[in-house]
Amino acid sequence: MVTPEELRKESVVRLILRFAGPAIAGMLMMSIYNVTDRIFIGHAVGPLALAGLAVAFPLMMIKGALGILIGLGGSSLLSIRMGEGKEEEARFILGNSFTLVFFAGLISSVITLLFLRPLLFFMGASEAVMEYAYPYALIILFGNPFHLIGLSGTNLIRAEGSPRSSMITNFIGAFTNIVLDAVLVLGFRWGVAGAAIATVISQIASAVWVVTHFVRGNGVLKLEKRHLKVSWARTVEIAKIGAAPFLRSIVNSSVVILFNNSLQAYGGDLAVSAMGVIFSVDSLLIMPLVGLSNGAQPVLGFNYGARQYDRVKKALFFATGVATTIVILIYMLVMFAPTFLLRLFTSNQELIRVATEGMRLYMLLLPVVGAQMIGSNYFLATGRSGQAIFLNLARQCIFLVPSLLILPRILHLNGVWLSQSVADGLAFLTTSTFVVRDIRRLNKEMLLQAEN
């Protein structure tokens, strides 16, 4: 556990490593948790089933966005309040977040169930793919409230200074999902239904761990019944800060829908299956960046709240350097050994061929993604919701959507794959401009502090 005093005084490099190590491990486990279904389904059922999961993926992203809205918004606000020395207020933020996330999961599930089939067609399902997408999505929706509790809870646990416990949350979910996938998909041969059941049970297990952690007071903050009362003022603050990653997730899901429909038009079901595999590989490889960014968030947020701007700068520069190193190593793996990664999900040679060509184009400018991700999340961690919203939307909406609408008309299927790389390059340039300007502002604040 990391104490407020340590957040205030310990080396920022050591602090980020203390937070980021468990966060990266936890996010990797979450990534494995998310792609386990596709690994088992890809080998046990086949490419059409993979396409079904790819079509259902945006639906899972949309419902997960609510957990991100409340979890990241609540955790950033919680870190800032703890940095200001307001621990009792942090407890009320924690309780408010849990109440919101539970009812958000429940209500969103009911609404989605009413329109599930037309939604899946809208997301790119063909009649053949619908056979797999519908039963998978139907079962997954029943676990939504538990999924959102686990998803938001990992961020809240980390923000209150318990990175190891946050990591364990993801380990519990991943381990349960892997074991049950093996039993239900390979053993019982239940196909996509078995994979969905395994996912729901694993989500329940993670949610139980999160609730137990806070109810027992295993960390700095203990959750009590009186903290669960919803405050409109706190809800607005949580939503303002969490709006950036929430909108990013909504936009990401919309982009996946656009991808699926473009791929269906230019490459058919096989191209949709290939994108499902590419997204899975991308999820596995990018999660270390997400873990690093999440690990840096409490350090950035706490010290920004404490007005220790020199420590904020050191944390930002260190996180950016590590992120860039990570993506360069990942880039080399993608470019020189793509087949090794793709065989995790399928042994179908035609699918591997299409996915290899697509992945190299899709990740062409991957080396700049690390700095862009850390830079945009820096504004989230320090509570600047306006900048954070814009920068989080830039990569996947402002730049990617026009690329997806224009490039395929010129380059056909290759244009679909290249759209992401074009967006990555433009988002990097934009984020860099914002970060440089804010560093100059921090320098001025530091000079004023020194004069006073």
C-alpha cells in the first residue's frame, strides 16, 4: 500500500514503478481475460464464430464505457482529494461511484436486451455471423452490472493506494475465465455460449473481490453504508473528469462498428474475422501502455492536487519515455513476427494471411502511440476535462472517422487498414502541442511559487 506521505515525497520514478508494475500486470491479465474467449473460440469453432465475437465487441465496449466513465472519473477525483488531504470526502466519492456504476450496469443491460438483434446487424453482422454473435451477446449482458463493478473497482482501488489489490482483481477474473473457457468450450463443447457463461462467472468473481476489499477496509479507504448515498454535486464532478475516457470508449466502439461495416463491404466475413483477431492482438500488446498510464495517474493527480509541479513534470517525462520504449519493442514484434501472434487465435491459413497484411498496415505508426496516450491521459489525471476530452476524441474520432470514410474509397481494403495509422500520426502531433504548452504553464507556476 502507498501512503499519502509517500505520494508526496518519495521519488516519482519509484512511485510510478510501484503503481505501474501491478497495473501493467493487471491490465495484461485483463487483456488476456478479454481475449480468452476469442482464443478458445478461434481454435474450437472457427473464423465465422470469431467474426461473431468481433461484431459483439462494440456492444461490450459501449457497456464498459459506463464503468470507465465512473471508475476513471471517480479514481482521478479521489486521488486529487487525497492529495488535498480530504480523505473523508474521498470516501464519499468512492461510495457515490459504486452506487452509480451498479445502477448504470443494470439499466443499460435492460435497454440493450430489448434491441439486441437489430443492434448486432447494425454493428456489421451478416446472417451467417448472427448465429454466433446473438447468443454470445445475450448471455454477456446478464453479467454487465458485475463487469462494471470490477472494471471501475480496479481503478478506485489503485487510486486509494493499493496497486497490488487492484492487480489481483484482474488476476481473479482472468484466471477464472481461462479455466472455465477450457472446461465449457473445449470440454463441454458449448461453443460461444460456453465462452459467454465463463466470462459472466469471472466478472462476478472480480466484483466480489472489489466489494470485499472496500467493505473490509483492506486499503486506505473503508466503504460504509453512509458513503453510498448519491450526491448530485459529486456525480457531476465524476462525470466531468470521466467524460474524456467515456467518450473515447464510445467513439472507439463506434469506430469498430464503422470498421466492421467497411470490412464487410470490401472484404466480407473473412475480413471481419481478421479484424477481430487484429483487435485481440492490439489489445494484448497495448495493455502495458494502459497499465503504465493508469499507474502514473495517482502520482500525477496527487502531486498536481498538492501543487508539486516539479514532481508532476518528472512523472510525465518518465512515463512518456517508458511508454515509447514499450511501443518500439511491440512494433518490432508486429512487423517481424506477426504470424507468431496471430496463431494464438487461429490456425486457419487464409485468415492468418489476411490478418497479417491488415495488421502491418493498421499498426504502421505504432511507435508514436505511447507518447500520445500518456499525453492525453496526463490531462485526465490532473482534472482538466476539456483538454482530456478533446485529445481522447482526436485519435479515434476527429482523425480516424474521416480516414475511414475517405481512404477505403481510394485504396479499398488496404484503405480500411491504413486509416488507423493515419489517425495515430495526426493525434500524436496534436497531443504533443497541447503537452508542450502545458509544461510551459507549469514552469510559470513554479516560478511564481519560488518568488512567493
